[in-house]
Amino acid sequence: MKIRLKPSTVRAVGQPLVSALAATWRFDVDQSEMAAAVRAGERTCVIVCWHEEILPLLWYHRGIGIGIVVSEARDGQYLADMAEKLGYELIRGSSTRGGVRALLGAVSALEDGVSVTFTPDGPQGPRRYFAPGAALAAHRAGVPILPIRATASSAWRLRSWDRFVVPKPGARIRIHYGNPILPGSMESPDPNVEQLAAAAERALNLLGSAA
């Protein structure tokens, strides 16, 4: 029997059951000098991932003091609650609500040495469209952008705008880290935000094609 999960189902089961599911996942991780430095708190960057893959990425990077921009919309509250319980520093706002507040909070955290995660196509899409907020934060704080993807050997896909991924029990999940994108390494020494966003979007999609 094929099981189809709705977003409301994930919200209903709550963080404890999701944590119990996540405890069965097995992770394989690409080697990345930048990622290791971020996990050790030795480097600061803007981390970007697609909204659909945030659940396994949240679990794998839990408890190491990373910040995350979360939507102020009601639908984003369950994800915010889970992230907070997993040890993330919440930065409120999104491209649709509280965008200026989120940008200021993210830049402040980055300048304090806290890496910050963005889902640049969240909270409402379009799917895999890179909104400029993450690139703007990286540009203003002068830190690199680190693209990250997660692929699961078996997973449910929610009937949501992003086809949200919920890995199944015992799934093997591979974490893919892209090369850091430095604001000063683009075509001009002071690249605009659109260039950074386009480069990060290409990097995320290339990670997916190589997965």
C-alpha cells in the first residue's frame, strides 16, 4: 500500500515522533573543508538549501549553534518549533513576511560569527527559485555562501508546493556540500546580489544533478 503524507500530517505527529523517525536515518557525508569548519564553529557562512530538503538537513546539523531564517507565516511555525528544539537560533522573517527584519537579523548574526541557514525558495515558492535574501545577507556581511543538498534512498513526498521530503525509516541520506561562493570571486570584485543569487542557484541545481 502506498502511503501519501500531507503537510498537516507531519504537523500533527509533532517533533517527538519526527525525532524518533530521524533517529533511524543513516548519513553519508561528502568531505568538505568548509563544511567541517562550519560544524566546528571555525568559519561563518550563509548556508542555502531548497525548502523541500530542510528536514534531514535540520536533523544532521542540529545542536551546533547555527542560525536559521524561519517564516512568520502560520504554516512555518511547526518547522520553527522543531528547529528551536534542535538547537537552532531562530531569525524571524521571510521573503513574504518580515523580510527586512530577517535580513537585519541574519546580517547581525553573521557579523557575530553565527552561520545562518536560508531556504531561498521558501516559504511559498516557486519551487527551487532562489529569492535574493540569502545573497544579500552574504554580500552585506562579507561571508561566503555554502550550498547544501540532501538525497534519501527512500522517502515520502508531501502534497505541498515544494514536494517536501520526509525520509522513510532506515533511509540512507547523503549530505552534499557545494563549493563556497565568495562575493569577491564573481565576475566583478563587487558583484551585485543578482549575480550571487544566480551563482548559488546554479550550484544547488548542479549538486542535485550530481546526486
